[in-house]
Amino acid sequence: MTARDQMVAGELYDASDPELVDARARARQLLARYNASGDRGALAALFARLADDAILEQPFHCDYGFNISVGARFYANVNCVFLDCARIEIGDQVLLGPGVHLYTATHPLDSRARRRGLELAKPISIGDDVWLGGGAIVLPGVTIGARAVVGAGSVVTRDVPPDQTVAGNPARPIGA
């Protein structure tokens, strides 16, 4: 199994593997082109799937891009960051406020494994019609159900059921 296969499978992997280093360098080149000019072709070349009408305001940052799938009528405001060491699946009609961060990357709790440079990743899934307020952070392994709302500045540490509004750090249900 390659380091990329291990990464995507959620197993311990070495992020300094040459294939992964090259993939991050490719992503940085495409992101530089996109962030400088809005060249949609660069973003389309980067992502696994990008709906034709999806909008990501510049600047935008990610690790690899090949693990990101974005649905129709998606909008991400400025300064969003997707650490896509695992899959990030985003549905249709999803809105992200400025500075939303999606983190699939994590590290082992065992310090010896961290010292060896090993990392882990867990996928993030965001359902249709979700709104993440500005500055929200979604942690590894979280699923956000359809029509959910995440308040600005929230840190989402657990799954959010469909139709739920959450806010805070950690994010908790609020409202009716």
C-alpha cells in the first residue's frame, strides 16, 4: 500500500513520502494560479469533482485537492481552508462563510508515532443545503446532515444531524 493509499484509507501514513510531497506541490501550483487569477480550470484540475456553478472566492487553500468533491450551487467565501488528507464530500446548495476550515488531518495520540512523523486522516461529509457560518471549524471524521446550520465561530467536534442548528465551542444544539 502506498502512503497515499494509507492516507485515504484512514491508516497511519508518512506525510513526507515523495508522492505526497509532489502532490502537495502540484496543489500549491494550481492554487497559486487560481488565487492569482480566478482560473477555474486550475480548480477543476485540482478537485475530484467540482460542479460547474460552484463558487470559491479567493484566496482558497487545500492540501491536495484530489480528495475534494463539491456539489451544485456551492458557495465558499474568502479564506476557506480544506485540509483534505481524507475525502471531503460537499453536497448541493452548501454555503460557507469566510474563513471556514475543514480539517480531515489529525495526528496519533501516541507521542512515539508522532515523533516518527506519522499522521492520520478521517473524512468529512457535508449534506445538501447546509450553511456553515464564518470562522467555523469542522474536525476530522465529522458528518453534517442536510439542512443543518453551524453558527459562526463554532468548532464542530461531533456529527450534526439533519435540520439541526449548532453553535459554540464545542458546537452544541441551539434554538428550536
